[in-house]
Amino acid sequence: MEQTILVVEDDQMIRQLIRLHLEKNHYDVIEAPDGETAKEVFLEHHPCLVILDLMLPKMSGEEFCEWVREKERHDVSIIMLSAKARTGDKITGLRIGADDYVTKPFDPDELMAHVEAVLRRTGQFCQKIVHGGLCIKPRKGEVLLYNDQIKLTKHEFSLLYYFMQNPNIVFNREQLIEQLYPYADHTVLDRTIDAHIKKLREKIEVDASRPERIQTVRGMGYKFVSA
């Protein structure tokens, strides 16, 4: 499962420094230079952790933190970065939803230790697969599309999970039947899979008549497309 970290920082040099150390520690890193861009990136990638500078253009770090928490997004951790070192500032940051608070200037190795500590506490809530704004959380049984929850049946969920675990691979109907109905005591018809695909497309595609995520490969089967 991915552990994606969003770095929200308007200083490019600091952003690059944090990215370098995160990637060195094998995290998947995405960036945003301001609060408004961070909202777009957040909804696209569903990160596990946000490293958030407080002094941001367009939207402050405090406002972004409150936006993240307003819909009970508890499976996302937030580490605040700030030059404000007063105890009162730290308390405010923690009260509005931060999980940790690191003051500037900071040592990159110390920041990585904070990242590891936070993810040790919260990582069990961050089991997810994300492709282009579509997020599946297998342990929680949830599917989100740009952070809006999508209701799926048991078979639709299993089918989507299988596709997202194996992006860009073509599966024929027989393979999908074996995956969804491993202990069936009756014959499962090809059109059953077609029906599941149709319903799933109606829920996750912008236009189900012109699907972009789950595509038909003529004469072969279906595949989940990951850009």
C-alpha cells in the first residue's frame, strides 16, 4: 500500500529539501506551494500525511488544516511547520487538528523522525490504493472519489479492489468470475460480470458510456487504466 506524503510549503528550497529526505526514506511525495493548490492535490492523491507550513499564500496553513478536518478525515495525519515557537502557537496548532508540530529552522533528520513517529501511531488507518482521485480503503471497506464516499455492493467492491491492485492488466471474464465467485456452486455467466462492470462504471466514471477508468479491450476482457 502507498504511503503518500503531501508537502505544503511556499519556499521552493525547503520543499525540495523535505522531498529529498522523504524520497530517501522511500516515501511517495507530492507537493503544493500554497493552500488552494494543496486542496486540489489532496483530493487527487489522498495522502496519508501532510507536512504543512503555516505561513502560506492564498490560504493559511491553519485554514487548510481546518478544511482537512472538517469532514472527519481522521485517517490523514498532519505535521505543522512554523517559525512560531511559542507554546501558545503549538497548542493552537494541535487543537485545530495537527498531530505534531515542528518549529523552523529544523533539522531534516529530526523531521524524518517526527514523520516516522506519527505514521507509527496512525499508519494503520492509511491502508489505501489511490489512482487519479479514486481511493479504496480495503480494511475499512470504503471507496472515495475526490473525497466523496461511493456506495458499492460487496461484489462491486471486490471487483474494484482487484482492478486497482492490478492496474493496466487485461482480465477476461473467466478470470474475473474466478476472483469474485471462487466457491460458487452454480454456473456464473459472463453477463454477470458485464452487469457488475456496468454498475461500477455508473458509480466511478464521469461518463459511464465513455469509460476512462475501466475500459473494454475488444476480444479480450477488461482493464483498469491508471495514468
